Amino acid sequence: MYDISILPVNKEKYISFTVYHKKTNIRFRFIDTFRFMGSSLDSLVSTLKPENFGILRKQFPNLDDETFKLLTKKGVFFYDYLDKIERLDETKLPNKEKFYNKLNDEHISDSNYAHAKLVWEKFNMKTLWDYSNLYMKTDILLLAVVFETFRDTCFKTYGLDPGHYYTIPGFTWDAMLKYTGCHL
């Protein structure tokens, strides 16, 4: 019923994987956007203009502008604190120290913690489940906003869609050939 093909870098990293649903003749290709935009989501989101957030706005159409603006910034999450599923039932935001990230060996800033507290308040969070769900939803939507903005820019500039490529080198090669008119 499904065919899955993988384009690996090694046993642990993948450039892409494609799922083909035979019955409907539909292919879903998942690509690693980091292979196109080698910056953190936080820094990429910070470059966007308010009009770029249409995808996000469609998911939260009833929010006032002030509350919506809270979602246009990369959220913060307590990755290392979440060491067991029961933590998600907790009814208050963990203190700032619990947001320490072992992977990056860093604490969150006071301003990022204040932002997390404001999100908790404004979105009337009852449990860490609520916070986690909003965090994941907005994280995915912000990545979609960034990549769609990138796609639009590339298409307007080169007439090519990076969504049809696996990595930026393949895209830039075709852009160079098209832009220079070079025939190989």
C-alpha cells in the first residue's frame, strides 16, 4: 500500500524521505529545510515582515493583534525538564532554571522566560500539555512561514521552486544555469 524511499546522509541523518501511497497515486516528500536555510528558526523568523505570517494567522484567526504577535516569535521549551510524560500534567510553567538546555549548554534569557510566561497567561494554559501543544503547533507553522517565504522569493527571483529540490546546492546549480543561459 505504501512505498517509502529514503535519501540518507548516513545511518542517522536523512536529506529526504518520500512516502508513496499506491492506491491514490500520491507522493509526500519530506525534506530537511536546514539544508536550504542553515540558520536557527529563531533567527530566520526574526527577519520576517508582519505580512509574511498569513499561514500562522489562518490557524489563529480570532486573536487580537497583540496576542497574535506573541506567536510570531520562536517559542521556548523545557526540553530537558520533560523527562517523563507525567510532567505534562503539571499546572504551572516550570521556573526559569528548568528551561536549561543540556544540548546547547545554555539557560534561556530573562526576556525569553518572560515571553513564555506571557504566552502561558494570554493563552490561558492549564497544563504543560496545553503549552506543549501550542509550542509544537507554532514551531511547525513558523517553519512553514519561513520556508514558504523562501520559496516565494526564489520563485520570483529565478522562476524555480526550491520545494522541488533536495538541497540548496541542487537548486543554486539550476538557478545558475537558468540565470546565465549556460547549456551543458
